[in-house]
Amino acid sequence: MERAKSTRVQIFGSDYHVRGEADPEYIRSLAAYVDAKMHEIATDQSLVSSTKVAILTAIHIADELFSERRAREQSVDDIAARALRLTEPLVRQL
């Protein structure tokens, strides 16, 4: 089993050492995404408190995740329904 590596990242002006088994480039890309999101929210909301910015950022990212999950589930349901419609005539022929 691979040992967890420590990757240094900077988010919203603070340095963090993130330990994990994921590729360091992947961890840096995640951190860059969070950093950009935090700066976007801080600018849009004119917020100074990093805690408030972090909480709003977490809510925005959670919303993105839930929306993507919902869209994926809908796609799976649509594909299953279509597959059923396509196989019904074949089953009737058997």
C-alpha cells in the first residue's frame, strides 16, 4: 500500500500541507479550484471574514456536487427507461 504524501498548497492566502495518497498534481488542482472559488465568493459578496467565505464556498461546492449527482441519476433513469422500451418488443417476440 502506498504511503500518504504531503503536498503543500495555498488556499485563500494560507499555506496547507495536505496528506493523501492521491497524486500531488490532483491535490494541487483541487486546492486551486477551492482557492479560485473562495476568491470569487469573497469578491461577489464583499466578505472579509475567511470563515464566512469558507462556509459559503463549501455550500457552493456542495451544491455543484449535488446538482451533478442529480443530473447523473436522471441520466441513468432515462437510459434505463429507454432500454426497457427498446427491449419490450423483443421480449414479446420470444
